[in-house]
Amino acid sequence: MKINYSLVTRRTFLNTLFGGWLAAFCGGTFYALLKFAFPTLGKEPDFVVLKTADFMDIPPNSVKPFAWGGQLGLFYKKQSGSTYALKGVCTHMECNVTYKPEDKKFYCACHQGWFDEDGKNIAGPPPKPLEFFDVTTEGEKLIVAKKGIKVELPKA
Amino acid sequence: MIRKILFACAFILINAATLWAQQETIEVFPSAPYDRHIIFQSLALFWVAIIGLIIIIRMKLKEIERIQKMGIDREEKNIPLLD
Amino acid sequence: MSCQRLRNWIEERYDVEGMKGLAKQKLVPVHQYEIWYYTGGIAMFLFILQFITGMVLSFYYIPYFEHANKSVIEIVTKLNMGWFFRSLHHWGAQLAITALFIHVFSTLLLKSYRKPRELLWISGFILLGISIFFGLSGYLLLWDERAFAAVRVATGGAGNLPVIGGFIKAFLRGGIDVTGETLTRFYAFHVSVLPLITLFLIGMHILLVQYHGMSVPMSLEKKPLKQIPFFPNLFYKDLIIWLLVLGVVVSLATLLPPEIGKKADPLAPAPENIKPEWYFLFLFQTLKLFPGDILGLNGETIAIILISCGILFFFLIPFFDRKSSRGEKSILFTWIGVLYTLYFIIMTVIGYLT
């Protein structure tokens, strides 16, 4: 078939074809590069398993740190003796918080953020309360899990 | 025909590579058959893309040479402009 | 996609038309030796590839002797596409050095180094030396047995130079022996010192090429040659060749991923059948030619001195070859060029086969 008149010239057609093909080619190549350059992301854990003996016997009104994935987790015993676990990371700019036993408050030194003993943000810039976890014990194992996660321990 | 030869060559090379890789203690190449399949498929696709690009570039070159032969690639200096 | 506003924005600030005119002015002669013009472009393309793959690899590599080998293994076995990019970096280096050798020997045989292009030869020669050092330093980063032994031999060889040898050896090794210090040093060379020097020299090399224009072989200098514009004709041809080279590197990287040896142990015996990288073979083979003792002198030292003289002469060839600088035929230097080329090829092949 031969067309006498065409809306595109030979040059525009070739340029578009070339540009499109080149863009696709570079895009594919670049995608592979980015796949390598971006880290194979680690996920925040759903739960961690600790040893009961290490944590249950801490004195009242104190905390003991544990590893929540790569972040700080705090095991916390209130004055009343009830135990909790929470993520020790400030909800404002992700600094680690400390517990101030004399005030019974959690404190973030980065921007002077305060949380009360239930983790509620009471002063300073933090926008949200601290994240508390579920704590359950199974014999020797102390399981700290995200709220609402069903823990399925691997059969050992 | 050429495709057959290319595939044959690729096949021999692949087999040689796998034979060679078997002696290694550290896997420098993914070993799962599915991964390998994907990798070789991607390699073939990559070559197809390159050959496609080369064909387009050759067409462009021909077009450029045609225009140069006609002498319309050089813009005239004294084109009257409507200002 | 015309982006008229963006185009206007740029044109109001920069003399785009002038630059376009400048690009159009670059003409390249057409003749039967023009294929050698592409070797430099190939080398440049491979260098760009090395820079990119090197950058992403450095995200994951740990330059500490305890972890270096393990981190490479982790890149290869655990990360997305890790095996591919390490392999690509390896094969890119091999092909880049091959391209550089072809480039330098074609320059030598076509006598493109003659006046007024002496500085081009000098900068190119330094770039070749740097690339070889790139290869050696990159090779050590693997920190496996072979790399360890190879670097010991190479730095020890430099130590045989009279007077300055000891200093060079200590400087390269960062101590009296190859240790973790050497790894840190070579890492610094490989990722910061050498790339910066390379960028500067490549920039200079390319600017000089633009300044002088393409060299025409002496036998064709008097004849009227057809010239074609670099842009777009030659540029697209370059692009085709780059694409082919990319395909070859990627295929090699996929089909022949390089192995990783056991972690280096300074106290272990050297592994069997150890051979240097192919671009060291001609030196290695030359050293083998000399007996250990010549007239009561250390044969190794004499060999190193002779090799150094040979390389120095090679480096200064544009200044020795006066005849071709005056535009006369210089048969002597044609033979010297052929001799160098043949020596390199034959010694490399012998070294490879034995």
C-alpha cells in the first residue's frame, strides 16, 4: 500500500521509534541497576521471642531493653508490678527514648518529647503515643508481638 | 536459520557454564532452575532489544545520509524572517 | 515532545545554536583505517560502565580484611542481581583493558602519537598504567587466596627496582607485608584516588582529541580524503558499537561469572597453578626468561630494570621518533612498533598456554 500524503515524515517516525525504543531499553537496564542498588529491604518483625527468666524478674518501675528487629524494644514493669513491652522509638523523629523512673515518664532527648507511663504523648512534639506490644509467656519463652498479630511459633 | 544457530551457541555456552560452575564451592550463579530460566530469557530479550535498536539506528543513519545527499541538512544563512 | 518553554529558557541563557554549530564542525576523515578510531570510544564506554557498576557495588562491599571476602560472597549469593553486577564489573574491567591495549597498539602502529599529539600519547599511556593498577587493586578487594598471592608477587616485583623499589613496595603494601593495611590502601586507591585521576585524564585526553582533530595515518596524509561530520553520522555508528559491546559484556557476565576463592590466609601456602591476570602475563613471562643470577648480580633486578627501560622507551616514543614528527617516513619506528606489539601478544599467549 502506498500513501501519497502522510502526517508524519520519515524523520519524525524514525525519531519517535528510536526514542521510544531507547527509553524502554534504558528503563529496563536501569530497573535492574536500581533493584541491586536498593537494599533487599528488611521487614520489621511481627514478633520476637525472648527468655522469660531474663525479663520477668526486673525490679518494679524500671525497663529492660531488648532487640525489636534492628530497633530498640523496652520491657517495662510498672510500680504496680504489671508488665508491658513497647517500642522504644519516639514517634516524632525516630530517636530512642529513655525511661525516667523518678517521673514515671518516657523521655525523648532529641526534641524534648514526653510520654506518660501508658505511652501517651503528653508534652513536646511527638504526634502519636508510643507503640505497645502484646506480651505472652509460654513456659520459658516470652513472646512479644505486635498488637493483633497471631503468633505462630516455628516448630523446633 | 540464524536464530537456530544462535540458540545452539547459547545452549552450548550455557551447558559449559553450568558444568564449570559445578566444581565451585561458592555459588556465583543462581542455582534454582526457575531463576536460571528467567535469567537466560532476560539475556535473550536483552539481545533482541539491542538488535532492534541497532536496526533503528541504521535506518536513521540511512535517512541522515539521504538528507545530506540532498543537501538540505545545512540551513540557509539568509532566510528572510517574518518579525 | 517539543518542550518549547524549556527550550526557550535554555536558549535565553546559553548560546545553543553556537554549540550546535561547533558540534557540526567536527569532521572525521573516512579511510580504510577508520575502524581504529572506535577503540577509544569503546574504552570510554567501558569506563563509564565500570564507574556505574563500581558505584553500586561499593554500597555493599566492606573494606576490612575480616569481612571483605564474606561481603563479596554475600553480594553474590544474597542480594538481588548481586551476582550479575559483580560479574559485570569483572568482565567490564577485562574488556576495558583489552580495548585499551588495542587502542594503544593501533596508535603506535599508525604513528598517531607524532607531532602535535605527544601529550595525547602521554595522557593515554598514564591512563593505561592507571587501568592496570585499577585491575590489580580491584582484584585484591576480593581478598581470596589467589588475589592475596597475586598482590604479594606484584608488589614484591616492584620492590626489586633498585633504590626506589623498597619505598614503592612499602607504600603500596602499607607495611612490610601484604596485610589488612594493604586492603584498606588498595580500597582507597580503587574507589577514590584512581577514579579521580582517571576522570581528570580522560577529560584532558578527550579535550585534546577535540583540539587536534582525528589523526590521519601518514600514508594517507597527502591524499584528499572524504570527511563526514561526527555528529550525527559517526555518533550513531559509535552508538551501534557501544550497544554491541554492552551486549557482549552482559552475555559474558551472565554466562561466565567469575569464581570466588577461599578467604586469604597469610600463613597458608600459595594455591596451586597460580597465574596473574592476563595483562600481567607478558611481564611474568619476561621475568621467567632471566636466570636467577647474572654475573654475580640478582637476575630479577636486572630483568626489572630492563623491563622498566622498555616501558620508559615506549612512554617516550613520540620524542624519539623525530622523523615522523617531521612528516617523513620512519621505517625504524614502524619496526619498533611491530616488535612491541608482537612481543606483547606472543608473551601473553605463551604465558596463557603454559
